[in-house]
Amino acid sequence: MEKNYVKIATSSLLISIVGVFVVDYFSHLLFSKPMETMGYFLGKLIFYFLFSIVFLSLLDLKKNEFIKVAVAGVVVASLWGMYYNIFPLLFDYY
């Protein structure tokens, strides 16, 4: 079976952008003081991108696996955002 590497790279980029610059960025923007630097988000984007490539390379993307992976990426990013930003705000700790 031949892998479609362009589709894997595009899907990984989409997952990383949504996970970092939509979910995580707005979580930090709304609940974190002081705000993280752009270098932090770019580093995290690269980290998400590389691990998404590895993860998607192991999956069969023909059976709606991308949707499952994208939803899982948003859930994981949301949970980390909640752990690092919302819980400290609610329980007054850092």
C-alpha cells in the first residue's frame, strides 16, 4: 500500500494550526496572564506538526481516520489548555 505523503503533510499542518493557533492560542489569550510569546506557539506548532506526521503515517487515512485524529487533536489541545490556563484561574494557583 502506497502512502499519500502530500495528504499526510497537509493533514498534519491543518491539525497543528487548529490545535495551536485556534485552541491553545485563544485559551492562553483568554485565561493566561502574562501571555505566552509567539516563539512559544511556533515551537509548539512544529512539535504538533512532527508528531502528527508520525501519527498519520501509521494510520489508514481512507476510512475517515483523519476526522478522528483531528477531533482527538482538538480535544488534547483543549485539555492541555484547560490544565495550564483554566484550572489555575479557577483554583487560584500557578
